[in-house]
Amino acid sequence: MKFEVTILGCSSATPVFNRNPSAQLLNCNEKYYLIDCGEGTQQQLTKYNLKAARIDYIFISHLHGDHYFGLIGLLSSLHLNGRTKPMQIFGPTPLLEILEIQFKYSDTVLRYPIEFFPIEANESQQIFENSDLIIKTIVLNHRIPTTGFIFQQKQRQRKLIKDKTEEIPMAYYSALKKGIDVELPNGDILRSEEYTTPADPPRCYAYCSDTLYDESYFPVIKGCDTLYHEATFMHDLLDRAIETHHTTALQAGEVAKINGVKKLLIGHFSSRYKTLQMLLEETQSVFENTELAVEGRTFHL
């Protein structure tokens, strides 16, 4: 099953050349989940040949503009392009009022319904579930109420071994994939482990947007396969990071190491950095398996 994330924006606060504000597109089993929606997100989707019309779920971490100023434009374009199916949006309670005011004063009546689910940033909670994923919030420590998100795959069924199952009636496939042995009318037993292989282990992706280094959210992200964590500043600007409730590259590495994640992606880079290699090297000095979450890259989770 496909489980990957494409980076659409990796800049903090203001866009700079070749770096847009925060946005990511998660593809889970060909369902699209948009994570934050900074300015220019719909242009980034077009640039990387990702169909905005396939997005059915949007998750907004907090109400600083670099994380949602692209949302009204995206929703408006979907309206103009004839969308009729609902859009589910998860975000801070005031976001709905912001959207309604925008549409009110532009005299826009969307062709499609928005299903809005308010998020409270006081405790981690499950906010979504379907056949593929369970999604929970991560309560972060920023200047305003902010959540990250945990995307946890569900355990998939076992995989049929094609060469062995071609002559077996399809009626038995479902039981075998569930790990259930099947008794045939003649008394023979079809053993699931002989006709199937184990499913891939479920994967977990944690998205930590803007936050001060704070151990209170560590239990929620512990052991995740891939962690995205903001790394706005180099550690020589720790005082600035604390003042603005952000994390340094060194601290992001420490978060990954302490919590036993397998892979770390860093982003949300300050516009003061024209190149990013030094942020990567600082993080890797603590946690080697780190990569830059830069625009256009797709990471298999």
C-alpha cells in the first residue's frame, strides 16, 4: 500500500526563492491528505503534477498565516473547477469563521459542502479514522494553540500468493487473507500461512509543525517510523528560538534520538538561511538518519 509524503513548502513565516510556506501532501493508498496549506500551495500542487481535486481531507495545525493563507485560494479554485464532493477540514475552531467571512464578502457560495471538524489543542485525541488510517493530534508548545498530527496506518490483511491461489475458488480468498484456515467439502484444509504472506507492518508518520522543544509531546511521537519536525534556526540562535517558540536543528535531532524514531525530516526553515546544508549537518550530528524536507521531494514512509 502506498504511504508517502510530498513536500510542497518548507519555509517559515515568509516565502523565499524556491521555498514556499508549510504544506505537505500525504498519499495513503491513493487517498490524498493535505497537511497545512501555506501561501501558494495550489501552485505547488500544479507544479508537481498532484491533482488538487483528489484531496478530500485537509489538516491545519494552527492559525499563523504561513500554515493556512493558501487555503482560501485552494478552496475557491476547487469551486471554480466544479467540485461537488464534500471537503473535510480539521483545524482550530476560529478557522471556520475565517473561511465563512472570506466567502461572505466575496459573495461566494461553494458548489460543494465543507465539513468542518474543530480541533482543541489541550490534549492529544483521535480526530479521524477510515479503513486505512487513524489520525491523532499532537499538542505542541507554540505562541498560539497548535497541534501536530500522527498518521497511523491500520494493519492490512495478509497477501495472497498468486501462483498458489489461482486454482482456489475466490470465495475462500477473504478468509485466507484474514489468517483463517479453510476446510474444503472433501475435508482438505487450506492453511492461510501456506497460501498467503504477512502484510507489511503498519507505518506511522508524525508531523510536528511549530513548537518549542518540550518533552510533554514526546510520548505521542515515541517510536514513529518517520518524524517531520520543525528546525527553524541553527542552535547558535537558541535564544531566538525560545523567544519565538520554535526549535533549533540540533534540538530536532535530539527529539528524534530520544524518541527512537527511525527517520527524521526537518523543515520550516528561517528565511535567513539561503542554503540549508548547515542545518542538515547540525541535525545529523545528533541523529544521522535525517533528511531535508525540501520542496518537490517525496518520501516513502
